[in-house]
Amino acid sequence: MRAWLLGGCLSLFLLAQEAMAGTVLVVGDSISAAFGLESSQGWVSLLEKRLAEKGYKQRVVNASISGDTSAGGLSRLPALLAEHKPELVIIELGGNDGLRGQPPAQLQQNLASMIDSSKEQGASVLLLGMRLPPNYGARYITAFANVYSTLAAEKQVPLVPFFLEGVGGVPEMMQSDGIHPRAQAQPRLLDNLWPTLEPML
């Protein structure tokens, strides 16, 4: 009888722990959608594996779509928040805004709204910064990069200044299009955000 009670208590404890474990929601573009790769090779899948290996119970939901912009992410976010009720939202957007030459002020406004909406739902936010190739001109590149640092300071959210550090612009790390990281670059992407992400878990 005692063994049965202990077993029942243990099961309830494990169920309670599982229920307490939150969801990590990734809202991104092709960089997080593992464009040109098997989804299992992408950094989001590698994140899921690392969490399990380190004993974290969080579930990872990858809501990234190739080609998405900050406007697209903003429009999709309310439904994602309502469905998944994440404890942490990772925002990896802006690259397509920049490549299309959209105004940095619009990018900043969209990302700010995403951060605000996530916080209003009780989620923490991790912002992944992007940078543009030099051919976009120094003025535009600087204004684009400043969006992320400005938002991180204003909204008091952790920031990875350049998510593609050590990958972007490195030929052996990029696919033939020069935009999307290869499979061998995915662990580096995860390592780029992990020191900032882990304390938030």
C-alpha cells in the first residue's frame, strides 16, 4: 500500500513539474525555419535537444516562416500567444525588412509592438539582432543595426546583437545564395544565443 502511495505521489509530482514547464516560442524567418535544410538540422531543433540534455522541461514551438518580415510576425503573433501561452518568446525578424530596404523606423515599431504584446501576455522576450551586408550603404546599415540596440534598451529585453556572428559573410558557413546558413553553421547559431538565453529559462 505504501509503495502504491509513493508511486502515486511521484507520478503526481512529475505531472505537476511537466505542467509547470513553459513553452519557448520562436517567431522568425528563414534563418529559424531552417531554409534549405532538414528541419531537424536547424538551430531551433538543436535548441530543443540541448534543453532536454540539460534537464530543462520547456517545450519549443517553432513558428518561423521563410520570407517573413516584422510586419508578418506582428500580424501572426496574437494567435500564437493565445494558442501556446509561452513563457518566453524569441524574436528573430528584420532581415527581410532590411533586404527589401524597408524603413528602419517601421521595423522598430513592429518589433516594439511584438515585445509589448508578448510582455502583456506574461512572456519574457529575447531579441535576436541582425545586420546587413555592406552594399546597403553605411547610413542604412547603421540605422538598421541601431533598431535592435535601441529596442533592447527601451523595452529592457535581452539582446543578442548579431545572431549570425561568425556565420554571416563566411562563405563556408553559408549556402550558395550567400543568405542562408548551412547545416554546419546551425550549432554556432545556437551557441551565439545560448549564453543570453539560458539565464532566462
